[in-house]
Amino acid sequence: MKKRIAIMFLLLSLSGFAQNTAESIDLSLQSLESDESILETTVLNTMLDKYRGTIPPLYRRYQATQNDLALIEAKFTEAGIPLYFALIPYCESKFNPSARGYNTAGLWQFSKQSAKNFGLSVKKGNDGRLDVNRSTEAVIRYLKSLKKEFGSWYLADFAYGMGEGTLQRLIDKNRSKKISVLLKDPHFPSGTKAHFAKTLLLDAKIHYLKAEEKEDVSVRGEHVEP
């Protein structure tokens, strides 16, 4: 009874965050092998609330790139990687294969060294980071290596955002791998927080809208593909 009361209190106190997406957020967290829910970590809820307003333009970009995304999702499914990771380009490069950042390039915003580490050529006139197929295959190898090193998909995502060394130092410092603990650390990089929050919110929005669409079709009595 006490636990149910606590959960009800937390639902009522979700600051500005759309309550009807909480279940979708939890589905995304579960796909990343987190044993924590949105209700169990206030710091995650606060972070998500901060970035919620950035999602509409990312979702519009998602809608405009369905054909290209389908090819990436097929590769990720075959590799056994959560489809959450197929959404990273929307938050890293706005799904622009030609995007360039500080020492980074391409759909996945690979740094030069990471690109070389996972089999991509980084030369003038032959930059594999700008090739969607080659860079996606490289990012699959990278994510698998991060999962093997840190043991869970959400930690692989953190390492992708901040680098393996930085994440390991945070884990050692806090003696914990929990999202609720790591996000509280003042040295958790803000860029990785933005990356995690935006991708998580976009993934949750997609889950939620697809579920709504299926429910609407079901109410109208139309056939719904499983």
C-alpha cells in the first residue's frame, strides 16, 4: 500500500513532464537494460523535462527520413542492438550524413580516432564517416564493443556520448552504475545528458504515438498488423 501511495505521489509531482509518456519512457529504459523506472529517479525526470521542448522538430525529421531509417533499423535488428540506437543520428546530426562538428562528421558524428578504431577510412576524398552504410556498420561494431565493456546498453550509450574513459571514472568515483546515481554527478557531461534525454524522449514519443495509432484503428474496427 505504501509503495502504491508513493508511486501515485510521484506521478502527481512529475514537473511539467507529460504523464502519459511515462510508460513509454519505461519501455525505452527497459530496452536499454535499466532496472530503474522514471518513477524511481527524480533526476532523470527533471532532465527529460528540460529537453522535452526540443523533440517536435526531431520528430518531424524522423517522419521525413523513414526510408533511410528503415535500412538502419534492419541492420540494428540483425545485429541484436536496441532500435533506440537507430535514433541517435536525429540528436547528433539531425540525420544529416554530411554533418560536421568539432573533429566529428557524418550521420553518427564519429570522431576521427573512433572512426579509424572501427574500420573507417578518414582521408580527404574518402571519409567513411560520410558513407551511411559503412558508418552504420562501424557504429554497430562500436556499440557492441561498448556493451561488452560496460555490461548494459544504457551504459554503452553513455560511453558513446562521453567516451569510455570518462564513463569509467564516473563509475569508479560513484561506485555505482545506476542511472539515478551517475546523472547526479556534477561531472557528468552536459552534452551526454542532452544526447541521452533527446534520444530517450524521441524513442518514447514514437512508442507512444504508434500505440495511440493502433488503439484508434482498433476502436474503428480496422485490421492492425501485429
